[in-house]
Amino acid sequence: MDRRHVISTQAAPQPVGAYSQAIVAGGFLHTAGLGPHDPVSGRVRGTSIAEQTEQTMRNLASVLDAHGLDFSDVVRATVHLQHLDRDFDDFNTAYALHLTPPYPVRTTVGADLANVLLEIDMTAVLR
């Protein structure tokens, strides 16, 4: 018996490589790194970090919802920012609009990303 269960939804961008949108294993749901891509067109939505954060959070919310979870279940997030110094404050403001205390733990790092300003992956505890 496979101890992993794949989560997939059309409400979030489809994988473009050898990965799943999310996997449930060991009492947690682990998302792939998602960015600001429109789930229908596949195009990047937004030009500012606030706009791209909003779309990324919508994508993550859709994946969590596909397993009956929401941001209140998230315990960990990893954030990659293309321009860490320039965009951190505006990213943090947009990100915080979707969460309530106690906030998940988070690691935020600078990264060389392809045509997007950020990518976020999350881990949520199952209910």
C-alpha cells in the first residue's frame, strides 16, 4: 500500500514537470512550490510582488481546499523571492492578509526564478 496520496485540482496551475501539486503523507499535506500562474491560461498574473503574491496564495488555497484544508492548517511555508531586499516588505504585507495568528513558521530566501517574482510551498497538518 502506498503511504502517499496525490492531491490534484484544476483550480491551480498544473505541473509542468515531474512533480505533483501536493502529496499527503505522514499526517501532513505538502504542496509543490507554486507561483503566480493563472490556472487556466498558465500565464503569470500580475507584475508587482503584491499582485503575484495574491495569485500565488489563491493557487495554494485551491490546492489546500482540494483536500478540505485552508491556511489555518498550514504549519510551514518556504518562500523564494526573486528580489529579496526589494520585495520583502510588500510580499510580507500581501502574504499576511491570508493568514491569522498563530502564523506558520516560514523561511524566506532569495532565489533566481524564471519569469516570476516568487514561489511558495507549504506544509499543512491534516484535520
